[in-house]
Amino acid sequence: MLADSRSDAGATAACSRSSPTRGSWGPERVFDELTKALKDPADFVDFDLPSALKEWKLGYYIPIKRNVYLTKKRVEDDGIFCSCSLSSGSSVTCGKDCQCGMLFSCCSSNCKCENNCANKSFQLRPLFKTKLIKV
């Protein structure tokens, strides 16, 4: 009977330590509890890279003086094209059903709709005269 009461007391103490009240276990307290177990400096281990990484050597390389592009230079106006056509009763094309408009982009300047295209806001915007001001 005495042994049972001792084991119950130990279980109660263990439960009170493992289930603290809310708010008493902040990040600082958790860190303090973890570092208490490592009081002996011999327990600390310095970081060390694995030996395979220490023996690994960089590959051979040649510094370059300029970039060499392996792809062909794109044509200046190689944009996306829609498949809109002039519908009866409408004087403009590329309206709400335009594929370019659905992608929130303007039609290319080479659009098949030519001057009837209503989705060329950048190409058809009015240009203002500007002058250079030297400061």
C-alpha cells in the first residue's frame, strides 16, 4: 500500500511538470529548460562538415568576358496573335471575346484585324510632343 502511494505521488509530480499551465511555458522558458540539460561544456558539439564535402573540389571553369547567347534573337514584334474576325453589325474586332484581351494583354501591332482592332491601346495611344530640359 505504501509503494502504491509513492508511485501515485511520483506520477502526480511528473504530470505537473509535463503539463504546465497555459502561459507559463513561453519560448524563453522552453529554451532555458533545454539548456539546463547541457550545463557541461563537454556536451556541446562544434559544427563540422561531413568529410565528403571537405574533400569535394570545384569543377574546372573558365571566366568569360562577354555573354554568348545560344538562342536566336527574337523578331521585334513576335507577340501573341488572336483569332478574332470582324462580325456582322460591328465595326471593330477584338472585343470581349478576344484571346489577347482575356489574357490582359494588347494585340500585337501585326494583328490580323489591322485598323479594326480595338485591343491596341499602346500602339494607337496619342503621342505627346516632348522636349529635353537640361538642369
